[in-house]
Amino acid sequence: MLRYLYADELHKHPALADGMFKDRADQFKTRLGWDVTVNEKGEERDQYDVLNPLYVIWEEPDGNHGGSLRMLPTTGPVMVNDVFGHLTGGQPVRSPLIWEATRFCLSRTASPHTAGIIMLSCFGILEGFSLSNIVGAFDARMIRIYRLIGWSPVIVGSQGQGREKISVGLWSYSTDDHNRVAERVGVTRELSRLWFKTSFGSTAQHRFSLTA
């Protein structure tokens, strides 16, 4: 199932949290060779993890971490402004209606539809919190994944060539996109909404302070 957990709620699911941060280290440091910090516990964490972000985590039937991403509002510190601002023409992406998605991670044993289910959760966030867009930076390998899932972003800016290309993109909500992704991953919109409501209730309210 999908779980939506703020950082200060992760202690309620210690095994799931432990798996997420260790799978992040495995994916970003070991497999991709990114310049990230891995602590003595084998976890990949950065300065944005201390801002009480919202994590979307796919929990496998055995309780292990299958995949996840991290959400933060662009009214505060976010990577797309702090690290990748040169890809947006020097204009910060800053709006209470735009949240950033980062640290899209899959475990080595993730099922084939896990990536799509994680992307499906973004529709719940856009719809449930009445957002206009999700923004994120991504490398070239993700472009094919987004196409296969059925929901590609509008490219704001890019740098580099081939496999080294880095882009910033914006995703927006549409019913057609939502239906297409749900169909491809085999999860009904009703079930994805149930997962969201389980975390936030029928009248969803987030806990971020959105002062632009």
C-alpha cells in the first residue's frame, strides 16, 4: 500500500524508514555514483530531510520499502532552486501551489509497477491539496520511465547531453493522465484515493506553512 508520512512520523514505521534511506544509498551512491552522503548506518540523507518533508512510500506486502519519493513546498528550501536554479533561467520556482518531488527511489527488488504507483501518488497530492504543479529535476534515464508510465513533464530547462543530461520539469493534473497511469499500473483511482484518505482523511490538510 501507499503510505504518506511526514518525517516526524517515520518513527512509527522504523523498518519502512530504515529501508527507504538504505535503498536511497544503494540507488544514488552505489548504483548511480552520485556525490551523496551516506552515514554510518548506511543511510542516504541530506539537508532537506530535516525540514519535515512528506514522504510517499510504497510498502510491499512483507512490510519492506519498495519505492518512495520526497515532497516539499517550493515556498521553502528546495533543490530545484538551491541546486538547479540555473536550469530555470535564474527565476526561482516559488508558489504555494507548486511542490517539489525529489529522491525518487526504487529498491532492487521492487515490482515492475512500483515506479508507476509512486507517480500515481502525485495525482493524489495534486488533487487532494489543490495544487497546480509538481516540479522536479531528473536525469536522462528518467525520461523513458516517465513515458512508459504515461505521464511526462513539461521541460522547463536542461543542461548536458546524452546520459549526462539533467532537466527540470513541471507536471500538472489532468483526468486523462490520471486515468492512463492508473490503468497502466493496475490500480484504480478509487484505491489510490483510499490510500490518500487513509493518511489525510476526507478533508485533506497538509502541515506545511506555505508563505511565499
